[in-house]
Amino acid sequence: MAQWFYEDQTEYTRIGMQVRELLHEERTPYQTIKIFDTVEYGRILVLDDVIQVTQHDEFVYHEMLTHVPLHTISNPEAVLVVGGGDGGMVREVSKHDTIKRVVLAEIDEAVIRRSIEFLPSISCALQDNPKLEICVGDAVDYVRKSVEEFDLIIVDSSDPVGIGEGLFSKDFYRNVYKALKPGGMVSVQGESPWLHRPLVKRICNDLKSIFPIGKMYCGNIPTYPSGVMAFPIGSKDADPAVPLRPALPGLKYYSSEIHKSAFVLPLHLQPEQMEDAEVNFFASWETLNRIKENETI
Amino acid sequence: MAQWFYEDQTEYTRIGMQVRELLHEERTPYQTIKIFDTVEYGRILVLDDVIQVTQHDEFVYHEMLTHVPLHTISNPEAVLVVGGGDGGMVREVSKHDTIKRVVLAEIDEAVIRRSIEFLPSISCALQDNPKLEICVGDAVDYVRKSVEEFDLIIVDSSDPVGIGEGLFSKDFYRNVYKALKPGGMVSVQGESPWLHRPLVKRICNDLKSIFPIGKMYCGNIPTYPSGVMAFPIGSKDADPAVPLRPALPGLKYYSSEIHKSAFVLPLHLQPEQMEDAEVNFFASWETLNRIKENETI
């Protein structure tokens, strides 16, 4: 009898994957970590029953959150990765020769340790990386204390419930702005533009109210809800939709053409239609609205 | 206790939707039709346990398979929809003023009848449509007998197992070529470029070997496997990536910008990487290869 792992992507929608083996399970002070070996997507990292990365499609997520801003900032030298304990963002950021310093601010040390142990293709740049500083602790605090220190901040958070919640607040984005150098950018894991639209709209609007330039682009990641993820981006100066340099060689998703086309949003995701609650209404929006009413952020 | 509908998207991957009600179930001479009312995606049409359309995301599929070719052909007048008994393609095609004739070749009359009964927002153009001819029968035969009759043939088939199988063969595409007028095009439901890659490659290669121009574009449809669908397209003359006219007003996904960017494929889907079986290998490819070896088409 085959074993299956199911994730409730919303209250009403699920994804299921056939599992070869549960490789690891651990309750940390912050969350429950599970690492499965699945038949279709390879090894997957699951935090509090939500898929964070899979071996077979993680490259889209990591390439798009890093290389879009890094090909647009004139001379990126210092990058802060918020969350991202699996190391995928550090791996991609470290491919850029201009980078001198990468800080990883991850609250849960066990995520880093278990990713090194079980997900070597993702975590490979977490060890023997002279550019890397690992800060185990609350990224909200870390960002609050930083002033004009980074060219890029990547918000590689889990969902806005539990420990990830503070990483979706307007106060946090204000501190991100302050922590960025002139010309800096922030790129954000922005959930599904179909199923989490009220949240996506809020992130975009918050960024636009704080940064001179706020935009959104998308990427196709099969194991995230709706198969597409929104990446809100805030910029102090340059237009993040326009790459300044040829694409790094050896990537699997990102190219200069993909960079530009990722900002071309279908009509139903354009700001004017995003404001219209009647367009493609999903039942899970109600759930999100309930979360919003109860939230303290 | 909530009811759930599950689709096996591959042998190893499932999607689940919470169901309010099974509205209809019927065994026809060709397949089993089920129509559910789901909480998240509205009403869904399921043939032999595979989701064909959902009320909430069908617009992407139907707009992209029709409006991309119809904005590229100089004066489209006659269109053949192969399959497509739910009426979504007919609805979109009928929006173009130049269209004088739409033929719907659907093998299973019950799909048409039940779509009219249960899916009115999709099937609305199947009734009182003076441009429409409905031919209940085998589209393979219909196409074989047609010579330079259509400006566009849309292959809106189910999956390449059972009754849909003949619609994926090279012989069929040869007959499609013959059935198209000079300047004509064919657009094809091409499955998932992640999970069904051997099949997608075969369709693209077959079209390229028959048509002067063969390309592929994509669209984001949450309820199809991997959240993205490949649309292979063959053209006798014009470049299908270049729209000739401003976009029709009132659409929900398609715009001139989306038209162009839909042809910008991420690196892992570009032909040279598609040929490399080592790039993003999925276990379900093996299953597809087994099907391929046993196939008679």
C-alpha cells in the first residue's frame, strides 16, 4: 500500500504526493520539521505540514527571487536572506561575483542543520562559504537594527501564520526599507495570486506605499498552490523589470527574456482587476479575510 | 464530514478539492461524466476521473487556445473545434467578428447536453449560435475528410488515453494540415511541460515536421497538473508569437503582452533542454514511456 503526503493548500484544496520514505521528523521550539522522499518531486522539506521546497522544482523559486533583483541592482555586494534556512537562496546569490557578503537570518537552527543533512543539492552553499554569515535568530529584530547595510533583502518566509507572520507586516517592510542601501531592493515570497489574492494585494500595496517603485512578477512552481507564485518587489531606484546585465550562465529557469516576461501579468492579476473582488473569487479568500480580521500585525 | 474529489494527475501526484455536491453522474458509450460543485473552483466537469474544466480557471485555457491564433491569422473566418463539447472554445471563438463558421466535432453528445444543463457560463455559445455547426462524431474522421476548409483547428482533447488517443498522432496532424486553408494554424491542448514532457516534446516535434512553423507557448491553469499547460501550435505561414491586432476587449487573461510573453519559455522548457532527459526528470515520465511503447498510434 503506497504512502501519501497531503498538504492542505487552502481549506478546500489539497495536493498529494506519493512518498517513498519519511526521512526525518522533529519538533523544534518553533515548528515541526518533516523531510520526505517523494516519488515525483524527490526530497521535500515540510514545515508544520506545509511544503517549503521540493528537490525537483525549487530551482524556479530560488532563481526567481534572487536573480531578478540581482540582475537589476547596479553593483550588488551585500544580501540579507530572511528565513531561507534550506540554503537555496544563499546558493543562488553566491553565484554572483560582485557579492561580498550574504547574511542568512533564520530563526530555526534545526532547519539549517537538517537541510545540510538531507537536502545537499539545495543547502550546498551553507558550508565552506567565506561570504556567508549565519545568524540564528528573529529576522524581524535583525532587520530593525540594520541601517543602509544591504543591497538586497530577500524575504524567503514560510506562510503568514505562526512564526512567519511578522514578516508580512507593514512595519517590517518599513524596517526593510531602512536596512537597504540607496538603490536597494526587496523581493518577497508572495504566495498564490489566485488563492491568496487578498494577501498578495496587501503586500503589493504596502510595498508601493513605502518604496518609490513597487511591482509584482510571477513564476511557475508546480508544488505551490495554483502552480504560480507572486513575487512582490520593492525598489529604491531602478526598475526591477529591466535587467542591466546578461543572465548568469548555467541557470535552469531564469533568462533575460524570462526576467522581462515574468512582469507581464495576465489581466486578472493586474492591479485594477486585483481590486475587484468579483473577478475570480475563491472561497479561501474568506478564510484569509477571517485571518486578517483577527490578526495583530 | 466534508467530501473530497481527488484526481490522480500522475501515478504519484494528486489534486484534491472539497466538494459541495455531485450534481450529475452518467456512463456514456465513451466515458463516465461527473459534474461536481466544488467549494474552491465552482462547478467542475470530470471525464473518466480527470478534470476537464473548472468554472473558476477555465477562462485561461479557453482564451489562450483561441485568441493566440485568432489574433495572428490575417482574416480568420472558419474554425474547427476538435472535442470541446463543454463549449468554452466556441464561446471564445464566437467573440471574433470575422468568424463566419464554427464547427464543433465532439464524439460524445452527452458532454454537450450536460454542459448546457450544468455549466451555462461555459456552454453559453452552444445554443442560439447561427455560426455554429455541431457534428457529433469522431473528429479524426471529420478532419480526414476536410480539405483546405478551416483557418484554425483547435485540438481541445482529453488526455491521450482512451478516446482522446487518436488526436495525438502524427497522422492526425498530417490530416489537420490538409484540412487547413493556406495561412491556417492548429493550436493544441499539450498537457504539462513538467510532468508529461516526453509527450509534449513529441507533439512539438510532430508539428515542426509537418508545419513550416511549429512553436509552443504556455498558460497558468491552477487545476491542470503542475499549474501550467503547454500549447503547441503549428502554422502554415504567420509567426504565431506575433499578434497582428489589438486584443479583444473584455477578456480576463489574454492581452497582446501576454500573447508575446506566453512564448517566452523558461530555460528548462526550451527545446535544447527538453531533449535532455537528465534535466528535471520526473518519475511519471517512465509511466508515459511505458504507454508510448505499448501504443498503437
